Amino acid sequence: MERGVFKLTSAKKIAASLKRSAEHSSRRKAGAYRSALSMLTFYINRAGKTLPETQRTRLERAKVELKRAFGRE
């Protein structure tokens, strides 16, 4: 995974980076979509209440973009 991926300003860029990371990973047990979504959800949950609302909104939008990127709309 790229460094600072969750700090990117665009939800599309975050989704693209997570997709790239998940597809190139040889350690995943589930599919690439599930793996990418898991990374994103883990980050959101781990940050908890300390995550600024603007960043949380961006990351939630990244979930939608991730779905589009994998053709699961």
C-alpha cells in the first residue's frame, strides 16, 4: 500500500490506489474488492472519533468509488 493513501484529497485517487494495492497483493485470501474495502473500513474504524468529519466523508465517498472501480455498482 502506498504511504499516505488515506490522506489523498480525492476519493477517486484513494479508491484507485487501494484497488491497485489489492490487485497486486500476493498475501490476500479474499478477492481484490473485498480486500480493498477491508483496508478502507479498517482505517475508518481504527481512527474512530478522532477522524475529522471532512476526511470521514471523503473516505465514505471512496467506498462508492471503489465499488465503481470494481464494476459492482
